Amino acid sequence: MTRYIIRRILQAIPLLFLISVVLFVLMQNMGDPLATMGGRTMTRKADRERLTRQLGLDQPIYMQYIYWLVGNDWTKVDLNGDGIANTPGRRLGILRGDFGTSLVNRGQPALQVIWDRLPNTLLLMISAEFIIIVFSILIGIYSALRQYSLTDHVITAVSFIGYSMPIFFIALVTMYIFSVNFKRWGLPYLPTVGMFDPQVGKTPLQVLWHMILPVFSIAFISLAGYSRYIRGTMLEVMGQDYIRTAKSKGIPHRDVIFIHALKNASLPIVTIVGLDLPLLLGGAVVTERIFAWPGMGRLFLDHLSRVDTPVIMGILMLISVAVVVFQLITDITYAWLDPRIRYE
Amino acid sequence: MSKKNWLFSIVLLLALILAACAPAASPQTQAPEATQPPAVEQPTEAIQPTEAMQPTEPPPAAQPSETPAQAEHKVATFIWTQEFDSLNPYYTNMWFSGVTQQIWDSWAWDFDEENNPIPVLVKEIPSTDNGGISADGTVITLHLRDDIKWSDGEPLTSADFKFTYDMVLNPANAVTSVTPYDLLASLETPDDRTVVMTFKEPYAPWLGTLWHGLLPQHVLQPVFDSDGTIDNAEWNRKPTVSAGPYVFAEWESGSYTRFVANENYWGPKPKIDEIFFRFVPDDASQVAALKTGDGDLGTFISYADIPTVKDAGVQIFTVFSGYNEGWYMYLDPEKGHPALQDINVRKALAMAFNRQKINDDLLLGLTKPAVTYWDNTPYADPSLTAYPFDPEQAKKLLDDAGWVDSNGDGVRDKDGVDLELTYGTTTREIRQDTQAVAQQQLADVGVKLDLSNYDSDIFFSGYAEGGPAATGQLDIMEWSDTTQFPDPEVAYWLCSEIPSADSPSGTNWQAICDPELDQLFQQEAKQVDFAARQQTFYKISKMIYDKVYWLGLWQDPDIWAVGSRLQNVKLSGATPFFNIAEWDLK
């Protein structure tokens, strides 16, 4: 197993390198970071020339990639535009932990920009993912055990409604009902945006209060798909011979379901959870935007729209690494769940 | 049932723990985004700037704070759809950052709700009458107030002006713009209350462009000395020392920024204790927050939301800041479409396109067509009126110009070339709708439009990046822009701004080089005398109108939504929060 893990990690290195080249090249075609710089007016001619030079955007793409990868402290750059490169470079490159400096938040390290947002995203996404997994397992098992009952039909119907609804719709509808209209009707209402009320301050209760709507929106959509999936695999497993054997041996019903059936039914579930988990880092782009949640999804969109290569590359590489790691963890979990699986 | 309750408790508990683990109000920095001119639409009762910019009275000196009684802590929440990228005024081009300057930093002078200058750090606005401007217009002298100081109590002196000037021009600092400081021959500080600026040649737009924020030398000089640059200075993200009515308290990335009342403010004490900027990127969420009172102030709300926002008791302020939406036409004599070279064809386009209808239907009648690039300023020739919608006259003009439909395909042609024009803009909805209307109306007079839309950062990409507008791939381009507002200066029609391989950064993407017009722009830029400059701009606006070098679609003012709690609100187009210290909460 150790050998397998080491081999997988070694395989990941060229893969990540390739991903970084492809992403870097794609980023160069995303537009011009100096076009308006977030303003309402176009950048003036002289300023555009100067900034292109100062920010190193005048270099050919392969040099920009090399600087991004290994830094430029081994060479000199031209800052004042006299054509002579006489200022020593300051960048260390991503291989030495320097993700570069954000082009949007000028002067701030890209890693810091990302780091500031990561806890908020994880708070939102892990809470939602936790609710999704727990409730989808409960709902899925319940529906599988009571197949074609009235409750199963109701759950099926609600699942399809949830599954077919775009997230922005559910987010805005819940906001309008539970915030805007509840306030108008004089009921206790949920907050619309942000993580806390500035009049009260950022207390855990405030954050929890502000999390209700976004977590509900994310969970409602995904819950539907997950629970259908679990219902399907549980139905399949419940029809197997070993379940009948377990039942006939007189094992308590609960143990049959949670130990014998669920463990065997969870292999495909682990696969989808394993694929979903690394993407949690990316945040929920739409939900974060609507509820003004300061997470990674918004960061990504905001900085992509201004072609902030260091920050965007940082986020993408972080997610790439996470995907590789979680795939490895998924594979290891397989072996644990199903002793027949061996990696040699 | 009991199991479910148990599970719910676990979930709740976990969520609580996670929330508690979140970094509690740790002031962090950084900001995202922006791209293109933010959505601005309709005016209701546009505030009109008055004639010449009349300096008004300076603000009274510091008064003893009135009621020290510990009243309730008043927090006003401003909803901002874009987060600041930097708070250093010289490191940002974002409107959303720049307009906060009057809240926490000080300019040498602000502009009131009629866009007249008000002295802030200076005793009076320099003029030729008070000797602040030399007879030849090249030397401008500022006399600073005696009582101004930074929020940490340090005096604000001419050395801070000199330091700001030095930092902007130092090549080690990647500031957003060096203009107009690069036009100075020298900046001298004979004493700590006097700043003498000598321009290489008379520079008329100085009032609209100089001293948009000051850098505190005593904070940033040590940073510069140790790092060799102020690019990475902490002050850029946490300007804890400033000279405005409020001072920076904290900034949490993606979430909020707080400014609290400046205890050491030298002017009248602000009435609201804290200004809380909350970053809400979604327009619909902004409207919901304004309706529930989660926000006291919002900007750029869509015209479609105005009625419902008003129903919730929110006031709408329409403030003109020089923006006009318009058509820019690519007129390069070789690469441009031959039809557009003809003034009469351009006039025909103006008459065939019912721009009033766009304003009435798409913009709900809240705007009107822009006649000149300088509408609502003292610089537009007042005798001009918008070209009327007259398709018959348009057809006649096209016929007379030789563009007729000779092959019966519904599109006019001449010498084997079809009158088929490419018309591109960004993906903003109102622009796409405008394109569709234009396509239909121009088809009625035999002009075919091929529409295209781009993400704004692609659309506004420069010549070197192959931007579709910059490289002449489009015959008609549409966007909204202003001048050095409230100054009328704009570079779009200068011959020297035409982009090329040698000069890829030029902004004259229309490739218009009219020597007469160019000469007028050169002339006005040096006319320090208001009346003379105004006359030159009358000529400029008339020439652009007569030759249809630009076709205005609609006036594009700033829309502010002001919640019912806010009192004493005045807003200016140039410096919106000029009287923020007087604002109060009910």
C-alpha cells in the first residue's frame, strides 16, 4: 500500500506540471488586466505602457511562466523603461511557495488573498456537505426501505423539484420569502446578505444565523441528487443474498441496514463524495455571490474578470492538488470498505 | 423521531463550532474584481451642474464636539457591489474605491452637489484673481490650512504633498496613473503651508485631476526607505492614518470594510459613528438588502428595480458624473468601412436609429439621448439638439451618397461593397437590447448590422492584446465613458492616441484624426481661463456633432438608493461623499 501511495504521488507531479502549463496558457487569453483595472474608464496610454512593464506583462508568455514557476530573483528587470534591465527581480516562484503578487490587490501576495477567503468557504461548504451527506443517507435509506410507499413518492417528487431547480432561483426565492416578505409581514426574518450584522458584530451566533439561507440553498439542490443515488444503491444491495442471510440469522434490523447493507452500498457514494470534496475548496460561486458570502467562489469570479493570473492560478492549482489528493484518499477508502480491492 | 432530533442537534453543534473557529473579525485585506463600466442607467431628476465652477466657502474650522453624551453607536451600512482592490488612491482605478476618499482621506478640494469646487486642505481654490495661478497659467500655488492634521495627530504639511508627488513619479512604484504629475516641471515647498507647482506648459484640467488623496509621509517614507517601493505597503490595504472625517478600522476580504469617526479630525465632527461597507456582488441581493434595511445606501441599482425600491421607502438620487453611452465609429481611411467615411452616411445612421425610443422603452423613460459628449456640463454647445428620428431623410441621405440597393437583397451597396457594418459591445443586457433595436431599425433603411458581444475585459483589451475594439475589428463600438469629470478633458479624439504597433496603448480606437479637431483639443488643454476654454469646447462639441464622430445613445448618470434612515444626504457627481460628515441616521 505504501508503495502504491508513493507511486501515485510521483505520478501526480508531471500531471500537475502539465495542468499548470495548460492553465497558464489559457489565462493569457482571458483578456487584458490593464484594460480598465476595474474602473469605469480605460487606462491611459502612458500608464498602460508603464504598468505593463512594471508588472512584467511585457515578457513573452514562456518567460512569464518561468517567472511564475521559479521566480525571477536570478535575473534583472527593467522598471523605469530605459530599456536596460537593472533592477533585481524579487519573485521566488510557486515552487518556492511564492504564488506571486495579486494584480488586483496590488502588492498583496496571491496566497494571502486566497488564504483570507478559505475559512469562510470551508465553513459554508463543509456545513452544507455535512448536512447533505447525513440527510441524503437518512432519506435514501428511508426511501429504499419503504419503496413505493406514499412517503417514498413524496420524497421522490420533492427530490425532483430540488434537482431540477437552478440554485440562483432557490437562493433568491428563499431570500425574498424569509427575509423581505417575512419582514413585511412583521415576522422574525432571516438576514439577506453577509456574515453578520454590523450593529451586533461577528459572533458565532450571528454567523450561524446568516448561514441558514446559503447552507439551505446549497444543501437542498445537492440533497436531491445524493439521496436518489443512495436510494438506488441501497435498493440494489438490499436485494442481495447476503442481506437475506443476515436477516434470516436474526441479526437486528438496524445492524443489517447500517452494517451489512450500507457499508456495501457506500462504494459508489464514496466515489461521488471523493469527487465533490476537493471542489468544496472552490466554493459555491452562485450562492456566495447572492448571499454576499466572502468565499472562494466569489474570489475566483472577481479576479477572473480582471485577469488576475497569480490569484486565479493559485486557486486552480490548489484545487488541482486537492483533486489528486482526494482521489488517492478515495482509492484507499475503497480498499478499506471492500477487502477484495487490493493495490499492488 | 428522537433520532432525528439527535442528528439535528449534532449538525447544529458542528455548525456552531465551525462558526466559532472562523477568524473572528480579523482585519484582513484585499479585494476583487471589476471590469467594465458598472451598470448605470436612468435618471429621474438629474442634478444639473451649474455654469462655471464657482468656488464656495471653505468648511468651518474644527468645532468642539457637540454632545459628548454616550448616545447609541450609529452605524450606516453602505452596500457596495464591487469590493475595493486597494485603498491607496494611487493604486486603484476603481470607482468603488476612489469615491470613498471623501470619507476617510482628504483631497485638496472636493466638489459639491453642483460640482463646484470646495476648498478642503487649501485655504482657497487657486485662481488668477487671487494670485494662485500665474498670468501665463503655468504656476499654481496652494496655500494650506493651518489646522489640518492626520488622524494620529501629526500635522499635515506641504511635505506630504511633495512626498505624494515623489511617490507617484518614482518608477519603483507601480501606481495606476502618473498623470497629471508627470506634466509638472517642478513641485516646490517654500514653507510647510505652501505648495508651488510649475507645469511645463499651461494645463487647464488641473482642478479635476490634482491631489485626489494624499499619502502620509511619516507613515510611508520608512516603508519606502526599507522596501524601495510602497507597492506592498500595509497602508495600501489598512490606511489607519488618514485625514478625513473617518478613519480606517478594518477590512475583511470579500465581506466588509469599516471606517470609524476620526477623533482627531480637524473639520466638523461626523454625526454617524461608523460607516460599514458591505460587499454584495449580486444586484438582486442588493435590492433585497435595501428593502429589508440591511443596507442604508446602494449604488447602480438597475432601472427596473427603481419602482419597487421606492415603494420600500428608499429614495433615488440621480447624479450626473459626465457619463454618456454612445457609438464610436471606426473611421480609419484604409481599414475602415468605406461607407462610414462619408459624413452623410453617419448622419443617416443617426437619423435612422430611434434613440428616443431606446430611452423611452428600454430605459423606462428615465434617460434622454445624449446630444454631445459633454451633456449636463457647462462645456456643451447649448444650441445643439439630438438628431431627429427621420428614416425618410436617412434614406435620402444614403441615396444621395450613392449607397443604393442595386442587387435587390435588401442591403444597400456601392461599388460592389455592401453597407454591412459590424457592431460590437460588451455583454451587458441593456447593450444587447440596444443592438437588437438598432439592427431592426437600420435594416428598415437598408443598412445591415452584424452584432457581436464580448466579455468586458476582452472587449476593452488593448491593441497589443488584439482587443476587438482596439484593433479596428468593429465598425461600430458602444460603451459609456466620461471626461476627467468635472473637467471636460478627454483623449478619445487625439491623433496621437490612435493605436498602432509602435504605440499600442492609444485610446483613439476610432482612428479618427481630424487635424482641425485635434488642434482644438490641443488649444483647450492649455486654456486656463474658463470662458475661453468653454468657447473652444463649444466648437469641439459642435464639430463632433456635425461630423457625427460620436453618436450619443443615452445620458448615463449614477443612480444612488438612499435608505429612509439616512439624513442630510447630498451627493456630488465628482466626489459623492463630499458632505459625509453632515450625514446622520434617524
